[in-house]
Amino acid sequence: MQVIRPEDWYRVTRCSDDVTLIDEPAIQPFYRCNIWHLRGRDRDLLFDSGLGVFSLRQHVAMVRERPIVCVASHTHFDHVGNHHEFADRRVHGAEAEILAAPDRARTLADRYADERMFDALPIGWDSARYAVRPAPATSLLGDGDRLDLGDRSLEVIHTPGHSPGGIALWEEKTGILLSGDIVYDGPLILDAYHSDIQDYDTSMDRLDRLPVNVVHGGHFPSFGRERLKAVIEAYRQGRRKAGCHLAS
């Protein structure tokens, strides 16, 4: 398998509304975390930080140019690997202890973090030695909190289901939803050790009511309102076929 050097690891793709996607293209799409960067007047936002196998700050200039708020959508290994590199770290209180003391089981690294993730290996990769570094939160987030970037404000929406402390960020002004792993345009993970299917139902219902223009998910390409409705409806149909009770 091809080996990738640190300086070639990250890819930066600029979107609209001062939103930039940072990702790790050598990781297969199912496992590849979308790292979202939003530019603000006074500070920037980083929503998730990737695998952590190579330094994000060293190899992606835009994340070290200005004050930055680093937020975890949740604490699975592929989303918080570089959180320790940032001084302002925020996470929902339900998963703060995991971010402060991550281990392979609770971050799901023991289930997924091996060579099967990659189309090309990061140089020096060793599955047995991989671990997320501790990154204790400097601030805890809860439902309804706001992240102020100066000229833009994002509301924290608690979206448990995939994990207990999962959050999405909603910018009403633009209709942008940073959804994390509660919803994206690909196979959803409903069976992690701390997933809760009833919570998942409630979170999906809540997101379905938002007047979304674009969803920037935790994995796979971004999509619009109609596709969001289709993904949510497919989820509900799958629940019905499984004979499960949907939340009202």
C-alpha cells in the first residue's frame, strides 16, 4: 500500500459562506472525518479535528492564523484526534470525560482504527500504538448555547443518538447546519456502545424541522434540504421495517 507523508496528508477545499472543508483523502470515505472551518470576524471555528495521526496546526496554515474555537461534534477517535493542539476546546458535557481521558474503547478506536480505514497509509502508522491524546475541555457546551464569532453566531443543538454528547451547530442566518455524525449522506452508525435509538429518533425529528439550506456532515459530501428530508425519511423507513417504535 502507498505511504503518505505528513505534508501531503490533508486536503483543503473552500466552500461558500467562508466555510472550508479540511479532510484526509487517504482515509476511505466511510471512515474519513470532515473537519469544518468557519471564518468569523473576531475568531474562527473548527468543528472536529480528524484522526490526529499528523499535526493539523503544522500542516494546515489556516487553523493557526487567527484565534480559533475548536469544537467536538462528539468524541469518537476520527473526530477529535487533533483537539489537543488548540487552546480553546469545547465539547458537550456528556462526553467531556472522554475528551479529557480518551481510550481506545470509548473513542471506538478499538473497533475501527486499523489498516482497513486507508487507501494509503500515513507514514509510521501502527494500529496497536494509535491513541487519541487527552484534550480536556476548556468550556462545556449545552443545548441552546451560542458560539459567537463576531459577525456570525451558531446555536448548539444537542443531538444524542449516535453518542450521548453529540451536537450539531446551526447558523440561522445562512441556513447552514454542521451536523456531525447524527446525519450525513451515507450509512449511519446506530450501534455504537453508547448509541441510543430512541434519542436518535428525537434528534432526527428535531433536525427535520429546521429550515436548512445546506448540511455539512461529519462524513461524505454536503447536501441540501431535500436530500436531508430524504435521508431522514430513509432512516424512519428503516426503523419501521425493523419493527421499532418511532418517537412521537
